[in-house]
Amino acid sequence: MNVIRTTAVELTAIPAIAYKHKLASGGAGIKILRLDSEESAISTIDKRTGELVPFGKVDEELFPYEAFEEALDLTIGLPYSARGKIKVAVTTDDEPAPEDEVVVEDEKTCMLDSAEYKAIIDRYMDEKGKMNYKLLNKDFIQFASKSTKVSKMVAERASTDDIALFVIKSRAALIANKKESLSDEETQALIDTLNEINPRSAFKELRAHIKRMLARKK
């Protein structure tokens, strides 16, 4: 069975490997698997702050917080794809099962199979296999600055969210070489997936640029 996750990275804090994966309950988590035992642990990622929140009982001697921090740092920018599980975690009856991972059947919720997601990953991935968010935002900002539709929306005092949604929807369609754009719901799902790759927000600079455009029209 496949899981929607990043590639696995090797940690130096402890003898372990780790990856970031989508959670069936929503959001993302970091999973660490010890290399010297069958023990594993998960920490979820707070959507608002990007902070790590332990999931269930975590043995701090086997899985110190700095190991989760290292895993989070190493996986930031790594794209999701449907990948096989590395190891099945061992759990006890009094612990919540940490296998709270989204399998391939649910991949539609994060747009993994969409042409737009694949095109964005291919276009903005650097030589290390991570997303180049600086280049992504620069490209989308240039599109927003040249768009007559965006200028009209700014003049009509549309919200930052609505303008950003239009920009991302339209630019994604162009990058994917598609004539029709995603629906608003699909575009938001695409944004959510890209945001999970980078908890600091994939389109932070774009949104800041749109806010400046709106401020100049006051």
C-alpha cells in the first residue's frame, strides 16, 4: 500500500530515517523510524505555526525533539508523491496507531495526480529535489502584475484571498498547458498541498504583493 509522503531522509541526531506525510485527519506529520529497532514515532505539524506537536506517546529518549526538528528541516520543500511504506510501525493497545497516513485512494484531496501539481513540481524543483519557493513566487507575482483581470479585481477592491486564488488558478493552468482552469475547490486543495510541503506558506510573497497592490488603491 502506498502513502502520500516525501522521500525518506537520514538523520544525524539519532540512527533513524524520517519522512513527511499527509495525515488522514488533515494536515501533515513527520514520521521517524529507528534503524536500530522497530520503534517509530510521529509528530504532527501545526498548520498555523508550523510547530511540531507529538502524536500519542513519544519516548523522548528514543525520539528527542531535536530529531523531529532535524527531520522537519530536511523535508521542507520536498514534494509529495505516492510512495510505498518503508516499515509497519509496532503499536500497543493503549497507544493510538501512528499509521494515520493518507493512502493512494485519497490522493485526490491533495491534487497529487493533477497536471497542475506535477507541472509546478517539475518547473520549480531545484537540483536538490526541493521546491524553489522564491522562484515560484517571483513567477506568480510577475503574472499578477501583468494581468488585466488582476488589475480590475484590485480596482474593485476584491479580497486578497480571491485575487490569490485567481492568480494561482490561472498561472497553474498555463504552466500545465491546459485550456481550462481548476475549480476554486481544486485550486484550494492544490494550495493546501503546496503549503504542507513548506509550512511557512508556499505563496507568502505572492499574498504580500497582492496586499501591497490593494494598499496602493486606497
